[in-house]
Amino acid sequence: MNTIGNNIKITFFGESHAPVIGVTIDNLPVGLAIDENLLKFNLEKRRPVKKISTTRVEPDNYRFTSGYKDGRTTGGPLTIEIDNVNTLSGDYDNLRVIPRPSHADYPAYIKYKGLNDHRGGGFFSGRMTALWIVVGSISEQILKDENIVIASHILSLKDIKDDVFDYNSDNEDQLLKLKKSYFPVINKSIEDKMISLIESTKMSLDSVGGIIEAKAINIPVGLGEPYFLSTESYISSLLYSIPGVKGVEFGLGFDISTINGSIANDQYIIRNGKISTMSNNNGGILGGLTTGRPLIVKVAFKPTSSIAKPQRSVNLETGEEVELIVKGRHDPQIVSRASHVVDAVLHFAVLDLLLFLKKKDAHT
């Protein structure tokens, strides 16, 4: 199932080592002049950075192949393709029948009877997240007219922690600053420690994971379509499409279970003449609907699965155990790059849900 969306539908296609990857976006506003400066900047932020990422750097040259004419959307399906040009497929020759630990190789081999494109992970590769950047950039452009601002930071990398967001503050300047950063952290003094950890981990042929914390402000009250398109359920389902995601929390998340209701409850008050809350422990969502307070979501990423240390695996044709050393170019961490993908997913999710409210307002 490579298509998702309600008011705006997106379809991803391509594979990591195929000639192209691409996305088709349906139901965009007619006459939208896509902000290509924003799109190129966001694609650039997702690209690898020397010493802390993979050495596979794709230029992400894209082209509009349908639905765009004379600089504006036509109303037809908008299709954007991105070339794959920096592939070393030979690194994967011995991996067709030897699954890499913690990758999708083994279940995909069984599900698709060994016919799937395993090179670089195929359709399961992080390379596909470039398509989320395309979708998210267009969504971000549209949301600017609604004054909705979304950004994230690296909350933790292994055991090194950044400052946390103020859950109940509409600090737009902080979010705009984070959106400009390639390595987004709130406390800049922690950046060098994180980068040193990445570099030492890379030298030891290993990898680390971490947590991204995202925040969205100026979200209208009532966003979400319970039961099964509640804000939490929809956002979670989209975030889990990002390779490497192993957990999603809203507000205090699991920690809210450790405190009493008298502390956890977000009590209502009047602030500057408007209904607000004293706290925002629920992350701006109650009953699957947004409350108007900042939306807070945390996303946990596992350590990058491809590491160059010897590991145990099985030859799927012979049934014999083997020692596997994964070749190729791989990230010692994906967290810094994934932050921008999380932002992109949230921009799309919020826009898609917002259009339900727009339709209801139009009928009243």
C-alpha cells in the first residue's frame, strides 16, 4: 500500500537503486506556484553531512513530470521524480540471500518470494524519505498562509540530551531558528558533544539512535476525525512510515502514567482573553482532537541497522549460518537527518487534517 491521504493523496514509487524515486500528489490547490527555494533548502538539509553521515550523497535533482505547467499546478496529479545517480549496487551482490540484521531483508525476501529489489534496501530504504521532503515542503508552503509553524530538534542522541521544548509556549522564534539548522538542537553547547559521539561511533564501525522532539504551534482547535483519523492515530501511522522509527509519544507520553491526575490534567484558564491551559502535558491533543495548545510529539529512532562489524546471519538458500560484514556507505546515525523528515511528515499530516475543518466551515 503505497498511497495514503484523505483530502490530499500521495503515492510513492521507486527504489533506492532504481533510476528514479518519485511521488504523485493528488488534489493540490489549482494554480499553486511551488516555492522551489524552500523545496531545495529542505532537500539539502536532509542530505548527508561529512563525518556524521553516509558518504552516499545524492544531488536530488528533481523534475515535474505532470500536473505543473508554466510554474503553477494545473489541477491534475502532480508528479515529481528524483534521479538516483550515486549508487554502488555491487556492494549488495552477496546480500540477496543473506539478510542484514535489523533490516527488512528477511521478511521482504519471504513476502515477495525473493523477487524484491534488495539493493540499498529497495523500497524500504531511507532514500525514500526524500519524497517525504517533497510532500512536506509543499504542505509547509500551504500552511504558512494559516500561520502554522512546525519544527523539531534532536532531543537525545544515545545518552546525550538536549533541552526540552516548553510544551505550553508559543515560541515561534525558536521554531523558525530550528527550521534553518542542519543539526537542530536547542542548546547549541550540546552540539559538539553529539557530533563527537557520532564520529567516535563511526570510527568503531557502530551506530547510535536517538529521539526527535517536534512542536507545532497555531493549530486550530478541533483538528482530528475520531475514531480512526484522530490526530494521534493519523500522525502516528505516518511517522511509522519513516524507516527506523520504533516509538511515538505525544506530550509527556509514557511518563504521564507516573504522575497523579491532579498534576497530569491540563487545567483551563483565560490567557490574553482566550481559553488556554495552565499546562500542556497531553501535548495539545485530547480525545484525538487538537486543543489549540502546541502539538508536541516525540519520535524514537533505532541505531542505524547497517554497521561494518561482523554479525551473524543465515544464507536463505542453503540454510547455513554465516558471518556477515555489511559493505557499502552507511550512516552512523540517522537522527540528525530524520529530524527534517519528521517535520515533513507533520506538515503533511496537519494539512490533510486541516482540510476536513475547511470543508466543514465551507458548509456552515
